[in-house]
Amino acid sequence: MSEELLGIGSQIQHTEFGKGVVVEVNLSTYTVYFKHRGEKELPHVDSRISIDQFVKDETQRLSVKEVKIVLEEVLRKWSDATDLVELGDRWKNGKMILEPGKDGMQAKEIPIDTFFHKIVMTRDRIRVMEQKINSSKNLDDEEKVALQQYITRIYGSLTTFNVLFANKEDHFKGVST
């Protein structure tokens, strides 16, 4: 292999481990992820490593936009979040100040981003609960309807927080989704 250092995301071919992707570059080693072998730490100068010729062509590298799309797809698939939701621009880097009505008590400041994340996670968990209710084999239709009405009321109670969302389609609605 050449003296040129590889960057994170570089694809390599290893004579023993097969195709891999550099996930970390250290002072004298690479951490490379191999699909069937997991992560391996390899020295920069390793005669068993060659740069995958297909990837050497600059046109084959992923753009930042393509990486974002792939990352969003992975997050949707593997997290309990059903959607990626944006905080409204005017609230970014803002803070909530909870001021007690009692004299002499200290106010509490919370970053709006943190609060917003908790609201979105609450919404996503309610959606998961709704799906579990609807697919439950242990509940009859009457029980499902009764529980759905509670969920509808929960969504209705959360409409106060719609002001934080960047997009209207992400808003809470007083009807189940």
C-alpha cells in the first residue's frame, strides 16, 4: 500500500479479511470495519491492504447529502423514532425558563432542543403504543376503541407544543394518527 494516509470512509481490500471501510484513523493504525469480521485495527503500513480500485475514482465517493439520506434511513429503521422531526428555526439554540411562583426560588433553564427532543420521543412512543394496541390479539375491538380514545386525548393535550415544530405535518392533532 502507498504511503498516502487513508481517510475515514475509504474502502479497502484486505487479503485476509476482505473488503472493509476505514472508520477511524489513529496515529499509526486504522480501525477498519469488515462486514463479516467486525472491527480490526491495522497498521498504516500493511502489505495486506490495497485501496479498492472501484473507489479510487473520485466520482464514486458519497456526497454529504447522500450520507445524510443514508443516515436518516438507518435512523428510521433502527431507532424507535418514526420520523425525523425539525425544531422551528426561531427556537434553535433557545432556552426555556421555568420561573417558580414562589419568591426566593431559583428559576430553571432548559435548552429548547433538549425539551423538543423529549416531546418528539414522547410522540413516537405514543405512536408505537398505538400500533401495539391496534395489532394486539389479546384486546377485543371495544377495548381497542376505548384505548384509542385515550390516545386521541393525549394527542389533543400535546397540541400546545405544536409551536415548536418546523413543519405543520409534524404537529400533534386531537385525532389519532
